[in-house]
Amino acid sequence: MNDTSWGAPSRAGYWGAPDQGPVQGAAPAGPAYDAQDALTPSETQPMPIVPDVAASGGHQDDDRGAAQPSGPLFGDGVPPAPSAHPAQKPQEPMTGAAQPAPAPPKKKSAGRDLGAAIGVGVGLGAVIVASLFIEKAVFVGVIAVAVVVGLWELTSRLEERKGIKAPLVPLAVGGAAMVVAGYVRGAEGAWVAMALTALAVLVWRMTEPPEGYLKDVTAGVFAAFYVPFLATFVALMLTADDGPQRVLTFLVLTVVSDTGAYAIGWRFGKHKLAPRISPGKTREGLLGAVAFAMAAGALCMHFLIDDGTWWQGLLIGLAVAASATLGDLGESMIKRDLGIKDMGTLLPGHGGIMDRLDSLLPTAPVVWLLLVVFVGSG
């Protein structure tokens, strides 16, 4: 989910002509002073403040009534002739003079390169679908690669922004093993691999000085649970007889939920959903996510899942909209704490791998569980 720069006002004409005479204590300007010889704003030095002269009545930062450049630097020290009308009023603007055209209204911007985002999204989708229906083992490899890259992005940002050194090697090896164990041995295998990965993190970190040990291993265990363990539920879905269809349903519902939230929120969004976490998300966008996901869920359960019904799809779509939104907000919270916009730059228009997994990871166990409840483990 740019601040515009404020233009600096010109010296003359920003506040209008001054309505007072020369400021007390300011040296008179010499007649030899010429506008063409005036220093540029970047070259001028701030004039000394005269403490016994009252301001012009404005804010302390106002430059109304400021002393004009004077003294030997700007002239020969000869005072100018007094004005015949010291209390002369500011000149009124000339009638009929050309007025500056009003600035055109700003158009809404998506905030990213939409063309690149669509191209990368279509390419990733093609690779995922192809690997999913060609061979299940190939798709398990795709999950493992995504997990390892996501762990690399997360641990790198933690070290760069917070100085937290979560050990990457045991996390990467254990994360890939966790996904494979979940596919081969089911939920029991995933839990055992998770426990062994956490133990490996604790032991690996012992090879370094004890300073920061607690925060490093805590971050490591969190990373092991957040990325590979949640991704293991995708592999669990894949083990069913109609596993590819279940995984495709999971992916379609999550993508449709994000798309509905983006489209409706960008067009109609006015009420912020969680402004302190993600200012770009709106309540209207959440309603769009719910509507899109429920419609897609009814279609997917009817046409893709064996023994599935449309009303089950409505419930799954509602749950996906909630979990995907919470997952997105959860990673936004992490990125705000780290002070970054994206977790990485590998995917043009999207950010990093973790910026695409934020909605998928917490949604995977939700869809797996609901599918088991509605149609069995397969």
C-alpha cells in the first residue's frame, strides 16, 4: 500500500507589500544597490533579530516585516531619500491581468507500476499452475523455494533494521524439510520438523557471542513458524486425491479477495480500516474482498472440489477474506516496525516474495481446515 514538496515563496509578493515603515535598528540600504546584483536566496545569510522590535503580529516563523538587505555589503552606506508616502497602502492587483490557471485535480494513483505488477503476477500464476498440475512433487519444490527466499528476505530485513541476527542456515534447511515432511508424513511430520528446526536455531546461535542470544533465537523461532510452518498446510492440501484442485481453490480465493479489496477500495474507499497499521486499506475495500471471495468460493466449491457445494464455498470465501486481510495487516505491522515499505525487490510491481505471501500464509491453514471439515481429508 509521495509527499509533495512545498515550493519556496519569492521574497517580494508572498505576503504583499509591507504596511509599515522601515524596521527600527535596520541599517539603511544604499542607492548603489541594484536588483541585478542581489544575492540568490541560497547565498543570503539570515539577518540578525532585533529583540526590542515587536513582530508584525503574525506567527513567529512569518517573514513579514523582516529587515531588508542593507549595510556596507549592499551599498555605500548613504541613506536613501525618505518616502513621500510612508504609509502607502499595498497596490491592488491590476484588473484584467492574466491570473495563473488553477492546478488540475490529482488523479488517484495505484502507488505501484501496475503494468509490471500484472505481468509478474501472470507469469508467477502460469508457473504455479503448470507445476501444480504436471507433478505434485514439482509443486512441493516450488513451495520450498518460496519458503527459503521468504526466510532470506525476512531475516535480512530484521538484521538491517533491528540488528537481530536470526540464523538463516538452520531456518532455510529446516523450512524446506518442514514442507517436504508435511507432504510425506502429514501434520505429524510437519510438527516434528518444526520442533527440530527450533532446536537447530537454538544450537546454531550458540556458536556466536551470548549478547543478543535471546532476541536472535526468538526471532528465529518466530520466522520458522510464520513462513515454513504455515506454508506446510499448502502441502497438506496437496496430499488429497483432488489436491491440485484444493490448492488452486486456495490460491484463487486469496488472489480474488486481494483483488476485490484493491478494486473496490481504490474506487470507493473513504473510511479507513486500520489507519495506524495500513492507511491504504478501507472498510469499503474489506467489503469488496468479502463479496469477491464469497462469489469465487461458491464457484470453486461447485466446479472444482469433489462433493463440494456452493454454500460451503460462501463460508470458505468469507473466512478467506478475513484471514487474508488479517495476514496483510500483520505483515504491514511488521514492516512499520522495521520502517520499510517492502520486504524485498525481487518482484517488480509487487516488492518481495514475502509481500506476496503475506495473505497466503495465514489463509492456508484456514482453507485446509474448512475443506477437511466439509469434504474430508481426501
